[in-house]
Amino acid sequence: MADTTAEIPVGGEPQQPQPQQPPQQEPYGAPGGDDENNNNNNMNNIDNTTGSGQYRVELQLENLEAEANRIREEYDLCAHDPYRASPESKYERYDVTVDHEHGDRATEIKILSFKRPHMRALHCAWISFFFAFMIWFAPAPLLKEIQDTLGLSKKEVWTSAITNDCTAIFLRMVMGPVCDAYGARIPMAAVLLLGAIPTSMVGLVNSATGLAVIRLFIGIAGSSFVMSQFWPSRMFSREIAGTANGLVGGWGNLGGAFTQLFMGTILFPTFRDYYDDSEKAWRVICVIPAAIAFTWGCIMPFLSDDAPMGNYRDMKKNGAMDRVFMTTSLRSGATLNTWILYIQYACSFGVELVMNNAAVLYYTSEFGLSTEDAAALGFIYGSMNIFARVLGGLFSDRLNLNVGMRGRLWLQLILLVCEGTTIIVFAFANTLSGAVVTMCIFSIFTQAAEGAIYGVVPYVSKLYTGSVAGLVGSGGNAG
């Protein structure tokens, strides 16, 4: 049996058992507690996060500094190699020498080269403008036949010519800011596609109203001039912009002369003899230039670039260019100098448009020529564009190098005075030979003046050249 007697210490009372005290809790935040450990852990986490954030920032700064050094080195290489592309460009090298301080614009023209981006853009610009001019004036050599078929008065025929220009006046003002914001390539293609549709429908016209309306929509093609002048200005430096713009404008305007020959002297008599019907011939043949322009409008955007460094969309993404607002472009381009050039262009290109519309009617009514013969003489007038407009731009550039901007302005004045004088002489020509000779002379002065004027346009506004080109170009239609 177990002994339950309490143990008694020697010499004393038996010791009573002490009650067990509950463990005391340390106050909140006391040293050594769990909360202290949590706080310490949180502080360590914050320190770690701050440290890692600082590390990431330092790493990003190091990467940015390395990228800046790389770009600086590449620009140093560009300074010693005029054919090398800037770091922001999609290309590595160019076929022409460029100005790296002005967006890789070319400082020379290699007319026989078709390499991207500079020379390819120049050739695409004049070819596109050529086809646009071809559909713009496709009905012009046929106006005499249309007038006889529909029984139209002279006033009704000229009304259709006015509506043809009204659309171009408005759209040229619009297309300038569009080019500043989006480049010339896509707007040019859109104009070709849209202008080709009403051109193909000329054969459906049965009244004076129908002719005026269809030519109103065909006038869309006239706005292509803005893109044809903005594109070279974007690709070539201002020192040679007069030559580049003159070449594109002149060779593109040649489309108006070619249309006289192609529609009036080649297609019309061919289809008239085939159908043995003049009416059926003029109703069919406008489909041909429309099909050509439409096809080129589908192909052209894939062949060229908006700018030396690539297309605007990609350049905006990689920071090579800033976003341009169309309203800002229009306001900034509408300066006093722009309106002066507007009036001057009205006095030159306005005359050319009148001749493109009226040459066949003039020679058939005044000298009794057939449609095909009158169209051939109309071709002679427009064919001066092969060299005259280029010469105007070239002389403007040369004078700018020798005597500065004043040389460009004096050239414009002289050419406009000579143009006006020869037009007066042309008005009093009583013989066919005299009319043709004076027509050729004033054609040269007219087109040279156009080239000289657009040698000045890039200097009016460096940032908003498209808006200036559009406003000045609309003056030609207004004239």
C-alpha cells in the first residue's frame, strides 16, 4: 500500500503545496514578443523591397545610358559617312548622301536610281501624280464629242470644268494637313482609288447635270498634287527641294498632256473605227485610264515609304517623330507668305488648267480641226512639262545658292511677267502656226514659274510643309 503521509522537513512544519500561477502575458509590443518579430520581418521586407526597387531603377538607368552611348557612337559614325542611316531609321545605309540633322533627307538626286527610300519615293510620287492627272482630265479631250452627243451649250461644258476644279480646291486644303499627320503615301493611294471610280462612269452621262456631277467627283484626283509636292519635300533637303518638286510636278503634269494624246488621238479614233460609232467610243474609253490608275493605287503603297527613316506609323512608335495634329498644321501653315504664293500659283497653274480643259475646244472651234488633231496640239502644250517645270525648280535652287532667297523671288517675278506677256500675244494669234508657237512659249514660262514657286514652299514652314503645299496648290485650281 502506498504511503500518503506528507513529507515533513527536519525541524519544521509540514510545507503546504503552492497554487500554480498562470503564465503572465507580456504587454503588446514588449521586447521579445511575436509582434516584435512580425514588425521586424515587415521592416526587413520593406528594406528588401526598397533595395530591389533601387536596384531596378539603377539597372534601367544603366541600360538607358548604354543605349544613349550606342546612339551617340552611331551618330559619330554618321558624321563621317553621309550614306549611313541614322539609328532611328529602318535602313542601315542609303543610296544617296543624306543630311542626318534634318531627318536623313537626301542631299543629291540620282535620277536613274529606283532604290528605297529616297529615289523610290520620288519616282512613285511622279508616277502616281501622272496617273491621277490622267483620270482627272480623261473627259477633257472628249468634251467636243460629249457636247455634240448631248446637245450641250458652251456654258454647260465650262460649268463641268468649274465643278472639276471646285473639288480639287477644297481637297487640296484638306490634304495638306493630312500629309503632315500621316505622310503622302497612303493619301495618294486613296485619291487614286477614289478618283478612278467616277472616271470609269463617264460613259453613263446623259445630261449637262450628269456631266457636272461626275466631273465634280473626278476632281478628287486633283488633290493628288499636294502629295506629289509634299513627298519630295519630305525626302530631299530644302537646298534641292526646288529641283525635286519641279521634277515630280513636271513629269506628273505630263499626265495631262499624255491624256490629250492617249484619249483624243489614240483611243477615241481606235474605238470609233471599231464600233463605227463616235458616241459609243467616248462612252467606253474612260474605263481604260480608270483601270490603270486603280491598279497602281493598289500596288504603290507597298513599294515605297513615307519618309527616309520609314513609315509614319512605325516612326511614331519608336519615337523618331512626334504626333502632328491636323488643326495645328492648318493654322500654322496659313501665313501671309503662304497666301502670296497662293496668288502667284493661281496665275501660273490656273492658266495650265484652263489650257488642259480648253485646248481641244479652242482648236476645233477657232481653226476647224478634228478632235484627234486638236488633241495632238493639246499634247504639245502639256509636253513642255518634261523640262520646263524642272528648269524652274533647278534655276531657283541655283539662285538660292548664289544670292539667297532673294534670287528665288526675283526668278518667280520674271517668269510670271514673261508668262503674262506671251499669253496676250497668244490671244491675238490669227494663224494656226502662230497660235501653236506662242502657246509653246507661254507654256514654258507658265510651268517654269510653277517649279520656281514650289522651290520656295519648303521654306515657309519647316514643320508644316504639307499644309503650305496644300494651300498654295489650291490657289492653282482657284485661278
